[in-house]
Amino acid sequence: MQYIQFGNTGLTVSRLCLGCMSFGDPDAQGHDWTMREDESRPFIRQALEAGINFFDTANAYSGGTSEEITGRLLKEMAYRDEIVIATKGFFRWRQAPNTGGLSAKALMHAVDDSLRRLGTDYIDLYQIHRLDPQTPMEEIVETLDTIVRSGKVRYVGASSMYAWQFQKLLHIADKVGLKSFVSMQNYVNLLYREEEREMLPLCADYGIAVMPWSPLARGKLARPWDAEATERSESDQLMAVLYARTAESDRKVVEAVEAIADKRGLPMAQIALAWVLQKPEVTSPIIGATKAGHIDDAVAALDVELSAEENRALEEAYVPHPVTGLFAMPPADLKVSVRD
């Protein structure tokens, strides 16, 4: 495994981050394709044995059960001082007032809930899952600063938003001397490269760690264009949002990945992930795993070096895409809960 400094911090992380969205109770809210604890255990062990020390989850994954499973399994198999646990907050956990968003009240409650579910005294990286337009940016930054200074969180990060919004958050923190964001978890892969225009240069300029989500475009870059759909692709609710418009250019990109993979005698996943890993702004892509081969391919991709000619072949068919991945809080009919 290769290791790298996490942006401008002294934190050391593996060049791959294991995304834990796949681990959770399939009967819980959100993801009916996830794996229960016994099914998840081999993947956590395989990741640790491969040298991965970076694990990312969120309070919104499978109604919080992803955090519970991830926390229990890491406590069972790893030393807490060696591993880096990242989680996120923003999306609503109940259809009631103040049960989501980034207000001081919601963030403080969400962090405490995540600590309890993860079974840890502190979170290494706490990220705002999306930007809350209903909460002043000053309140968001001040609350995150308070959480870090409380000892509950070591570092704070952000996820998909416009570059101008991230710039504004960074400026607010810098202006008043508050703890600032050290990372950006954004959507980067061969089928979606819009982050190259502004967000990646911004992160490079500020020394912000970049940890792309869905580097294989939810598996679209890991199999031929006309391959049969997987169980996840058929049930993943975000597939329809991220790939509502299937462009001919996307087909050409996937075919270019396939052609290079065939020529090299490698799985398509290794080629597509190698392209992400070789971007100079990228720190640690987030990989998902529902089969043992997924982790094997990701680790092998660390040693795949693409030539300038191969990079041109992979990139030349790309055309601009509508900005996506900036999911807002779904509208809800809020109701105060009455406990028995």
C-alpha cells in the first residue's frame, strides 16, 4: 500500500479510502443493496490486510447502520490510533424540524449520534455531506470550529458543492481564524470531469486533500457498455440522478477504457481508477466493495502507470456535462414527534 499526507495536515492516509456505503442493514432507510455485518466483515478485514487505513461512511447511509457496522468491525480488527475514520452529516435523519441540515443545533446532535454509532471517542474527519443553503456559512464554519476544539473531531472536510461556495467557506474560516476545511470529497471520474474546471485547481492552490467519490462511475467504467446491469445498478436510487442523460460520448469513453484494458490484459476497473489516481490533485479515491475482487483491483491500480498516449485516448471523447452530484435536502412534510 502507498501512503500520503492528507493535504496540508500531518495526517497519513492510504492512497485508497474504503467507502462503507455498502455496509448497512438493507431493511433500513436508503440502500436496499447493502450488506449486513457478517457479510461486511470480510471486506473490512481484506482492506486492512491490504494496508488500507482510511474508511469513509455517513450518518445517512442505511439509516445510520453503516456507521454502526463500520465502527464495530474496525474496533474488532484494527488499532484505533492507526486508522482514520471519516463520516458525514447533513441529510435528514427523521422527518421533523432540526433533524438535518448544518445548523449549530443539528450539527452538534449529528456528531454526537455518529460518535455513539461508531463507538469511538473521536472522529478523525467530519465532513459536511452537502452545503445547507438555509444556514449562514458563518454559522456552519463556527460550529465546525467548536466541534474540533471540543475534541470530538480532529479535522473537518466538505463534499460536493460549487467551487465559489467552497472558496467562500475557506475565506470565512481564514478571516476570523477558525479551524478550516482540509479536504474535499467530490465527484471525479472519466465520465464526469467538470471538477477539473474550478474545484480541483482551487484545492491544489489551498493544499486541500481531494478524495473523489464514485471514481468508477458506480461501476459503469468497470464493465463493457452493453454489459448486464448489476443488482446495485438496478436498485441504487442515485443511478438515475447521476446518469439521467446517457450520452454517446460516455459510450466512447467506456469503450476507450475497455480497449486499453484489453490491450494491457487488465480489468477495466484498474485502468479507470489508475486515471483518477494519477491526477496530481487527488489524494485518496473512495472505493466501494461488494466483491473481493473490487479491493484487489483497486490495490493493483496503484501500480498501473498510464502513458501520455493512453491518457489522451481515455480523455479525448469527453464532452462537457451538466453539473451534477450537488444533491439538496429532499423536501419533506415535517412533523414533531411525540414519544410514548
